[in-house]
Amino acid sequence: MSAASAIIQPLSFSSRSGAEKLSDPSVKTPFFSSSFLPNPSKILSSRSPSCSSSSRRHVSVLPVSNAIKESNVKAKISASDLLITREEGLELYEDMVLGRSFEDMCAQMYYRGKMFGFVHLYNGQEAVSTGFIKLLKQEDSVCSTYRDHVHAISKGVSARAVMAELFGRTTGCCRGQGGSMHMFSKEHNVLGGFAFIGEGIPVATGAAFTSKYRREVLKEEDCDHVTLAFFGDGTCNNGQFFECLNMAALWKLPIIFVVENNLWAIGMSHLRATSDPEIWKKGPAFGMPGVHVDGMDVLKVREVAKEAIARARRGDGPTLVECETYRFRGHSLADPDELRDQAEKARYAARDPITALKKYIIENSLANESELKAIEKKIDEIIEDAVEFADASPHPPRSQLLENVFADPKGFGIGPDGRYRCEDPGFTAGTAQV
């Protein structure tokens, strides 16, 4: 028996008969070890545009047991065998540490009363955001969820702008009107975080359609922009998910559907919430490749992301990628996180994606400990600066309350005198004053 087929995991993706059952995530079973790496050349095979509708259904399907290859354990690996260069390794490490440190500071600021509403943190899932987004161009688009801070930062939105948005200040990326769950940046093509699950998938599909329309109808030959749609395992039971998979495959849209399967939809185990927990299998049902990857390993995620993005750019259509990952905190900062098993949480904490990347970088002499410490110190300074900037920034004026809400607020938000009604001190009478 090969090492790959012998692996047992929380979601078993190896071939099995109908009588076999998925293993329970509460049972101590190992995830993929770091000795396994994806083989992107076998992951996302595409067919020619001329293939018939019947043959289009036979898209290459990738169970996880076939998506990986065992690498030889060596004391030293030649540069040609490395998955990343020194520059790439440092970029990935900086982005992941920045995301983690930013979220840790958000927790501090939330409990100090600097942020309001629900705040959902990304700790533990950094390999997914970094592995995909750092391969994009600025013109490419990203649609996120309510867990969107790190996606925005990975795409280039400054820590200052994101922190100020969380503080509800005018210097935030949405002028203080979006808050934690609605990060948006036209400059960086971050098309928004979305509070309701599944909301962002149609928006991302529309953005991908725009790219295809510009290239094929408007004849903008240099428009090879792609779109990433991030969402969680709970969303994959919603109608928008299936409708958009169908449309994207039908029109061969340049989009990658990235499922961040952290195994829990708030307090509902993924295995209890869906008839078939193997989300990647839903891709081939619509005529697109479906891929499962270890979402706790940024290098594996990156290899799969490279091929999926390349497929989209060359016009070969969409890909569904399921990244099995884990969040290290509760669903939100208001969640005491009492439903998940302590042993399960400890098992995934031991597979911290940042620790794993650091180990890879040092063991392969891409950088030394002092160089990584310098990056961490730099990030500490960025985070402190972001907090100071946000705290010193002004709150939005009352006159901004109805801006970007109605196309023409006259008759609703503007009185007969031409002034915003919200400027009237009695406009918010009876509401809580913060």
C-alpha cells in the first residue's frame, strides 16, 4: 500500500466504497504530513474549447490521494527542487505573519471597546489567502466573506486603511461605513466582504463575466483578469453556490471558487451539515475540475493556485478548489468556542501554517532566524502604526450617513431645504448614542 493511500484524515478523500464512512473529526487522525506535495501538472487538466457538451462532463477529477506525491526526505535539497525562491519565501512569510499579527491586534482592540459589532478573525487560515492572492495581479479581483480583513491586506490594502475601517473612521477603506464585514477597495479590486454567506459568489461571477466580455466582445486582448471567490464550507449548501458554478462552467468564466473548509459552520460540524462533505466533487458535476488541497500548507495551496489561475487566464474556464483548513479562534470574537473538541483544536494548532513555512525556509537555507525576526519586528511596527493612525482619525460626519446608500436620496435623505435630514439633531432621536 502506498503512503498516500494509507493516510487517514478528517475528510477522507481517497477512493472508497459506498459502505465506508467518513471519519469523525473528533477522532485523532493525522492530516497530510509536510512530506506530501501537490503535483500541479496532474491536478487541473483542461479540454479544448471544441469538446462536446457530453465530453465536457468528463473533466479531470482530483481526489486528494492522487493530488499529492511523496517527496524524498533529504538532508539537503538542491535549489532546483525547491518550490519557492528566497524572495518568494520571504514575501509569503511576511504576508502570513502580517495577517496573523493584524488579527491578534484586532482581538485586543475589540475587547478594549475600539471596535463594534461582530468581528470574525482569520487566525489559522493564512495559508489560503497568501497562497492564492499573492499570485494575482492588481487588476485581478477578489470577493471575500465576513472574515475578510486578511484577504484585503493580502491584496494590498494597507493595514492602516483596514484598521481604520474597523475603528469606523473616515480614513478607512470604506470611509468608516463598512466595518469589519465589508472591506472594499476599488484601487485594489477587492470587491467586498459580504456578511451573508454566499452573497459574494454572484458578485465574483459577474466580475469574471466582465473580464470575458471585455476580452471577447470589446476585443481588449490584454484583458486576462481573473477573479477569486472565497467562501466557507457552510456556503456550499446554498443555492448561489450551485447557480454560479453552473454559469461559470457554461460560459467558461475566468474564476476560481476557493472553499475555505475550516470544518465548522459557526457551531455546526461540516460532516453533519451536508449529504456529501467532499466539496471538491461538486466541480466535475458542473464540468469543471475539482481539487482538494491541504489548506494548512501555503506551498501546497500555492502550487494548486498557480495552475488554477493559469487555466483561468488562458481561457480554459473555472476551477473549484477546496482548501481544508482550520480557524484557531471562535467563529467571531463573541463566540466562546465551547463546541469544538479541545483535542481537535490542539491537533490543528500543531500544524500552524506559519510555523510550517518558517521551518521550510530555515531548513532549506532560504533565510535565517535573524532575517525572519527582522520581518516580525517590521510587522510589529506596521501594526502599532495602524492602531495609532486609526485611533487618531476622525469619525464620519452625520452628512455621510446616507451617502453610497441610495443613488438619488432626494425625498428620503434630503429635506426640502436641500440639506441632509441626518444633519438635523433630531434625526437620530431615540437611538443609542455611542
